[in-house]
Amino acid sequence: MSTNKDNNLVPRITGLLILEVRKSNPNGDPERESSPRQRPDGKGEISPVSVKRKLRDLVSEKEGVVWTTVKGDLKIENDNQFQILETRHRDRPSIQAMLKENNSQPFKDAFWDGRLFGNTFLEEGGSDTIRAGVAHFGVGVSLAPIDIEFSTWTNKSGVEADKDRGMAPMAFRVVKHGLYAVPFFVNPNQAHKTGCAKLDVDLMLHLLKHTYASTRSVVRSMVEVVHAHTLTHKSRAGSVSDFAFLDALTPKKLEKPSESLADYGALPTWENIKDQPIRPDSKVTFAQCGEYHDYAL
């Protein structure tokens, strides 16, 4: 995958997830009764925390098909090195002790998401050596305004003691159709602080296509990663503008809500852009700046 001479080094990566949503809620807004997140201009939104939560859940489910499959593909031998920090009922005193011991090495050795995304224990006076992580997801935004559909659900058995049936008005709140672009980045500059290794990054990349397909829920039954574009830069300091790569692979925007993927026409692909200059006045092409891979395939 990497163009680096030393394959153990964390590479610089620019990535773009293209997600299709069909009658699903890709990310509920707790301030709007869990309705799909929507910006003032009518476009849908997916928070970075939402994407990272699904990646964490896939790794934490050690008996799950996804973990066992990807673990085998990447030849991961020790599950204990891929624990998840952001879990319920975690032992905070024990984790604080790990952060204070040997320059946080026990912590770094244990928690995959701590090495990759950083930690949130700083408010209690823990080590700040891994404040910022290596991998970052940007805010996902739909390429067109979204229509939100509301439905009332009924339940044959009542929830309240004196009721023999139940009803949840407006409980089903979904996006009729949407195409979302979610940027993400891998910054090797922080790897020496977090203890992040290339294997940690490879694991995240191999999980991308499973992020929604293997974490389905009642209101998120039809969300799919159409593309997981990545460019591994030739230089770990960066070989091309992140924005140039993201803009080149972002599908066209629509003024009205879409009804199907066909409304966007042919989506941009690496084949379309690889021989294009990175800027109008440049002779350097995208293909000369790094190695491309689509982890949705």
C-alpha cells in the first residue's frame, strides 16, 4: 500500500468516503429528537464522532466476523494490543495509571483507538503526550439538500403497564435518499507521540468498507460505502494539497434532493483524474504524487 521505503512507517494519506443513504438515518441529532442531522442550507451532515464510533465497534467485537476476517488478512496475532478506550464501564483509575507509567507506554500498547485517534483523559490530569491522534475524519456533508421522511411506528404489545398496544408518533425519521462525502486524513507527524504504527492505520483502512454494512440498525439499514478513495503521498510530509485531491473526487452537487444514485451521473474515479494536473498551472499529475487505492472494493 505505502510508497515509503520503510513499510513500517505511518504514511501520509488523504481519503474520501462516498456514502449512499437510502431511507435511513446515517447520523441522528440528539438536539432534534434523533432526526437526521441537517444544516441550515438543507444539506445532510454526518459527524466525525459517528464514523469513528462504528470503527471502534467493529474492533471491539472480537468474536465478530469482521474482526476475525480482517485480523486474519492483516496477520494480527495479539487481540490485547487492539483494545478500545472509548467504551462504556471502562476502569478509569486503571487507565490513568497506565497513562502515568513509563511515558504512557502501557496505554499505547493496549488501545488501538488511543494510538489512532488520541485520548480524552486529559481533563483529569493525565499525560498529554497523545492529545492529537494520527487519523482524523472531517464533517460529512451531503451533495444535495435532503428530504427527511417521518413515520409513526406501532407496537402490538404495549410499553406502559395499562396499555395493550403501543404507538410511537414520528419515531421513524430517515433521509429518503442522499449521497454524502466524508473526508479523512492520516498525519504521520503525531505517530511518534501516540505510538501509532502502520498496522494500526492499515486496520482502519481495511475496516472502511464494513463501517456501515456491518453496523446496521433499524433506522440505518441502508447506508453503503460506495467509494473509499485514498491517496498515499510519496512524501510523508505531503506531496499534494489535500483539497485538490478531495475536490477532484467529490461528485457534482445538486440543487434539489436526489432520488437515486443515477441523479449524480457518473461519479468521479481515479481513472478520471490520475493524469490531470494537480492545479491548472502545474505539470505535476495526481498519479505522480502518490499511490491510489479504493478500500470500498
